[in-house]
Amino acid sequence: MIEKNSNTGLSPNELVRYSRHLVLPEVRMEGQLKLKSASVLIVGAGGLGSPAALYLAAAGIGRLGIVDQDVVELSNLQRQIIHSTNSIGRGKSDSARERIRGLNPEVSVETFPLKLTSENALEVLKPYDVIIDGSDNFPTRYLLNDASVLLAKPLVYGCIFRFEGQASVFEGTSGPCYRCLFPEPPPAHLAPNCEEGGVLGVLPGVIGSIQATETIKIILGIGDLLVGKMLHFDALRMEFRTIRLSKDPACPMCGAERKITQLIDYEAFCASSSGGKESNSFEITPVELQQKLQSGRPISVIDVREPYEFEIANIGGRLIPLNELSKKEKLLSKDDEIIVVCHHGHRSESAVEYLRGRGFERVKNLVGGIDRWSVEVDRSVPRY
């Protein structure tokens, strides 16, 4: 049992731990007790969730919730600093909880090793004061936005890609929500993806720390928040820009005449942005491709990654980077059965869509790309 100081509500250890907060006029004892009484849910224990969770735990947030169903992989450690090499193979939420407890045992940590869906989101979010979006996909972003508006909870948004990041606070009453900015998601093949495009390892540290800062300000009720503003960070130029955002009066989520009154199927909603086309007939799994190759049937494998990626790992075939496809399509025959390959299946999906539009009817996308091939077919092919 932790000994408490009846005069302050903080234990002797907490008085020492938070001493640099207690001397701040904007925090003092009253503010530190607000932090201790607060609860924050962090969705995603990855690049953004790592610094946000660590700094909020260090600051003395009383209760943290961590939502993440994934396990720690070696490629995560370049940026997801809450995990360690010893965490590889463990659930991210459990790994994060252990690290937080090591940093500050005063903090209560709840883990949710599950996929957030329309069925469970309201139940998971409801007990928390502030929601932090550390996700990396559009269905979850729209789900968190809508659930936060329905529950009247502030949503601290962050997004990263390559050398750039963004942060904002969405509060559907006094400011715009995520749907005010992005009424509909982009087509899947145009959506930025860190697995394909990469991300500077320190970038999520900057954006995640900003998310933690905004969360603390919300709880303390101090300073100017990023409500109605989007903070953009360019690491290459070392520049911050603030863009003013306007609330959309016709927003279906937070507008005067709200059209969305309950959570929807967000996977279907985001999939519909590609025109609702059925793509299963244009896809092939690694196992199915292996069977075709073993049968001896003539197949043209086209790899649309970059040359340096092809050097790291490949399954043969012809290398035609995606940005060169329009110039080199004349090298391909419309009579051939063509299988398009990339790292995780996103660029190849775009290539298939392009080729089909150019009259190539016998073209398919390798679902999951060469990474899935390595897992399901040939583990000697390096993963990166």
C-alpha cells in the first residue's frame, strides 16, 4: 500500500517525482492532482503511441489505456521506442504496459489487445477522458472520430509519413472534427503508407510528444489548443506551419443536422472510396502463385518496387518500378498471365488497376506482396 500525504493527496514519492511540475504556476498541486485523476486512452502502441504513452506516464496521468492487437516485430524498433529487442514476439499492449510500469509504477495501465470496431469502440472509449489517435489506417481514424464525437470526448490526432507529420485536436462542439477536413477517405492505392513509403525514425517522437503535450493541456485547462488548427511539421526543412481549419456546417458527424447517429462499418466505408469495385478476382495469394509456378504454366511476374528493394529480396521476374510502368508497358503482352508484386501489395494493386485500364485483362495482384510470400511460402526470402 502506498503511503499518502493526507495534506496533499500525493505520496512522498510522488511529491519528489513530480517536483518539477509542482513549481510551475500553471500546474502546482491542483494541476498535478488533475493529472492523477485523469484517464487517457491511446489507440496504437506504435510510433506515435510510444512517446505519447511514455511522456503521459512520466507526467503522472493516473490511468492509461493501451489499444493494440499487434505483436512487436524487429522492424518496429527503429521508431517504436516503448518496446525493446526483448519484446519481439510479444503483444504490443503488454510490452507497453511493462515499460510504463517500469517508468512510473504510480500509473494504472489497462490493456486492450484487440481490434477496435464499431461493435466495441464506444464501450472501450467511454471510461476515458481523452482519446489519442496513434493509428495508421483510415478505418480506425474515422471510427475514433465518430465515436469521440458521439461520446463528446476530445480526440488528439497525429499522422506521420516519410519526413512529415501532422497534429490537431478534434472537438466536435467548439471546433471541426476529422470528417470536416476529410469527408471521405482517399482510394486505397493512393493512401500514404509508412510500410511502402518509409518514415524517419525520430519523426513519430516529435508528433507523439506534441500529442502528449496537447493531452496534458486539455486536462489542466491551460494554453491554446490545436482545436481548429492543423500543425504541420517538415523534418527536412525543420519547419512548423499552422493551418487554420474551419468547421463544416454540413458535416454529417458534427454539423447542425447530424446525419451519422451511430457507428458504421468503417472497413466498408473506406473500401467504397475505391469505387466499390470487387478486387478478389484480380488478386492471387502467395500459395496460389506458388502452385501456378510449380505447374509450369507460363506466367509473367512483374515487380513494381524500387531497384534497391529488389536487391534486398525478390522472387524473380522483371523489375519495372511503379513510376516507370507507363513508359514500359509496351514491354508487356496482353496475352500473358501477369502477376504484379511489390512489398506489401499496395503499389502492385495500383499497378493492376492501371494495367487493367490499359486493356490487360489477365493481370493479378499478389496479395500481401513479397513480405507475405516470405511468411507463407519461402522463409529464405528476406523480410525488410
